[in-house]
Amino acid sequence: MSQQGSDPVRLADPIRFARDARVVRGNVAVAGLGRLADQLTDGTGTVAWEVVGEVGEDRKARLLLTASGALRLRCQRCLGALEWPLSLSTTLLLVPVGQPIPEEELEDDEQDAIEAVADMDVVALVEEEILLALPIAPRHDDCEVPRPESADEKKSPFAALAGLKIPTQR
């Protein structure tokens, strides 16, 4: 199944999707990823994604999610645009609704466990994984902190207080 455009892609039964080894892929406009907007300088571009279902040797259902594209993040130093290549690949263990996530799965760095809710929104899942993959404080390798135009001369924040000082007499 392939998806283009902005129509939602949903997995009616994610565990069955994984057991049937189905695949869904598509593209989503960066502008359509609303939760990501605060991190970006603009919403240009698209993200290509793919979700593949599988059952592992342990007979547990999983989703293999990949996404790629380019995002224009906001540099935390200069506040300008920073081109950031998105290339993520993650494994999501599907846990049936109502069952607790096993303790050993919470400690596993190879995969994340998620609840296999019916009618799962795939694009929302892709967006969530992108948000988790973003750098905490994106910065250019070499940029300057923006300065006000009158920043040529450095004034002490206490310079104004010096004018208020009353001269002492001896």
C-alpha cells in the first residue's frame, strides 16, 4: 500500500498488519506535521516514510519504521535555518491493548514498545518518531549569537548605576 498526499493512513489492526508482513509507505509534507512546527524555520519539503510489519523469532509482532528527508531546524545559537538530514529507522514492539509492557522491553534499547491501538494513525506515529529523533539543541558548527545593532560598544549592565552613585566626602 502506498500513500501520497494528506489523507490519513491508518492500521485497523496493527498486530494483524505485522503478522501478515504487510507494508505501507508514503510521503508527507513537512508543513503537515503540526507538532514539529515549533522546531522548524519553515515547512518546506517532504518526508518519505515506510512501515513494515513482521513477527520476530520470539513470535512477537513488530513494526519497522523508516523515514527520510531534510528538515530546516532552528539553530539554537543564531536562530537561523539549519538543514538537518532526517534518516531514522526504528523497531516498535506491538503490545496488545490493556496488557502491561514487560519490564525487559522497557530496558531494551534495540526497540521501543507501543500499545497496538486499533485504527493507528501511521503519519502521527511517524511524526512522533521524528520528534524523538531530533537533536536536543540543534546548532550550526560555526555561527555567532545575534547581537543588537548597537552592540559595537560593550556597556556594562552596571554603567547606568554608576551615574546614580552619590560621591562620598572625606
